[in-house]
Amino acid sequence: MKNLFEVGQQIETSVVAISGDTIFLDLGLKSEGILDKAELTDENGNCSVKEGDTIKVYFVSSRNEEYRFTTKLAGQNADTSVLETAYKSGIPVEGSVKAEIKGGFEVIIGNTKAFCPYSQMGYRQRKEPAEYVGTHQVFKIQEYKNEGKNIIVSNRAILEAQANEKIDSLSKSIKEGTVVEGTVKSIESYGAFIDLDGVQAVLPISEISRARVNDVHEVLSVGQKVKAKVIKADWTHERISVSMKELEKDPWDDVTASFKVGDRIDSKISRVTDFGIFVSLAAGIDGLVHISKLNVERNTNLKKVYKEGTDIAVIIDKIDVQEKRISLSPVVSNEEEDNAKEYLASQNDDGETYNPFAALLKK
């Protein structure tokens, strides 16, 4: 009877059942395909697939309408004739990295020796060469010459193909605006890298919270689970940016309920610039005291006069919800505060900006 599949043919199918040491595959026939469960089981005995999952496998052989498949060739299944088939068909092979030799590694596949160049071992986050020795890896046969006496293999080709497949799958489900859950992989001064099922996304420090964050380590830790919104998804260049801030309520939505013109606020300086000082009014809301309202000379270096974290009392001059701006004036003393409030109350609604020092001049 003629085989329905060619040896080495790759198919995509689904897992029908898992029983004992066997994974049964849906072939659309009276009988199912058979896959050795050990191929997809880790060192702790955990199987990486479950019933209903879709997987890609390679056809190996058939007997009495029993169709056997593999995800990779290994051990006794990998004699030279099978390796030649694996080379022609692109079937992955499992091998043991025996030693580091000139230019790369000696790899044993079944009872056959192969060579893996340094450049073809690992992908992206590579280890030191000595760390690969003694490990089992999956390879793709790049060259098969002299009846199997000269075999060159690549671990990188396998890992790169897996990464591309993962990216292709994720790009269909993760788009701009998608809310994702990931794990903090590493922390930098400018933000953090978030692992999204094997793909790294950048969480800029400015997107961590609506409240100002000066030190990422104060709010995030490696291994922490976070939810974020995708704000950029460039899958061509694998540049994904996410924002935790986007999932927080915008404090500006309720700003007019929380603050009124003329309110006195006792707070701290959050930032000092050449044109004024910013004062923290609430989480995610800063107000500006412009340099013209400070009792300093025009060309004064404000960073030498004012320091972040310093206590300061201010009065709200103006609230612009649309532009998300709050103008402030400093309160220097109780007497000046009273004069300032009097001055503010005496102004007509002509848009004139309140200045407590101008109030003092009217005394």
C-alpha cells in the first residue's frame, strides 16, 4: 500500500489524546498518528503539549496503517541513512555536545560524529563555549558529505526558526492597544524589559506610572508579573513598547473636583528646570511655578537655588484641563498669602495671571 506521507514530510496537526508514553495525532484517517511523548517531555517529566494543541511534526515511517512521526530524530533512530533523510528533508536531530574543538564543537548524533561551528551554536543570548559541552541540543543538518563522514550541523538555525515562528504567532494576537501580561526580565535606568512569552518588550520609565518615577527599582523587581498596554508593535524590527500608565485612570479627569483656583497646597518640588519649578500636587499631576513668579533675578540658575524634594507652599493661579497645565505661585509667608488671596479675589475675569508679589506692590 502506498504511503500517504513522504518520509521527512512536515505536517501541522492537533493532539487527539495523550496516553502512557504516546501522543496520538489527528490525521483525518481511521487511525491516528503516533508520536513518542518523551520528545516533548522535559527533565521534570512535564509534557509541553495537551489535548487539542496544534503541533508540527515530521513523518518517519508507517507499518500496518500505523503512522509514526517525530519532532526531532535522536539516539538509535539516527543512523547515517536516517541522517541523510533528515538532511534532505530538514528534520531536526538531537545530539550531545561532546567537546570543544578547533572552530566549534564535536557533536554526537546517535553513533555519528558531526561538527557545529561556534557561530551556529546558540542564538541571541549565547553562553560561553564551555557551557555547551555535555549538553543535549537540537540541530539542523546543514551539510552531509562523504556518506555521512562529514556532517555540519547548526543549533542556531533551529532556535532562529522557533523564534520566528513564535513572533509570527504573537504578531497575530498582540497589536497596538492590546492589554498583555508579562514578567519583568531586567531593569535599566531608562525602564524595564518585559518578557511576553519569549519576546522582549520595552517599558519606558515614563510609562510605568502616572506618578513620577525616578528609580525603576523602587516600583519594579525582576520576576514581577505586570499588566500593560501595547503602545507600539513593530514586529518587522521586533520593537514592542508597553505602558502600565495607560491602564491607570487619568488623574486629570477629576482635576477640577480636586483642585480650585486659589487653593493653597503644601507639597514638594518634583523637578527644577531653567524656566521654573514643578510642584507635585497629586499622583500624576504637577503644577508649574514660572521663574517670573519666583523672587530671583531673571538669569538665576534655579537648580542652585531650589532642590527636588524640598517642601514648598503654593497657591493655584490657573487650571487648564485641556492642556493639562496648572499654574502656581509660591507662598512666602502667611501675610503674603493673605494679600495674594485678596488680590486674586479683586481681579475681574479678564484672564489676568495672579502674582502674589504684584499684590504686595499694591500695599
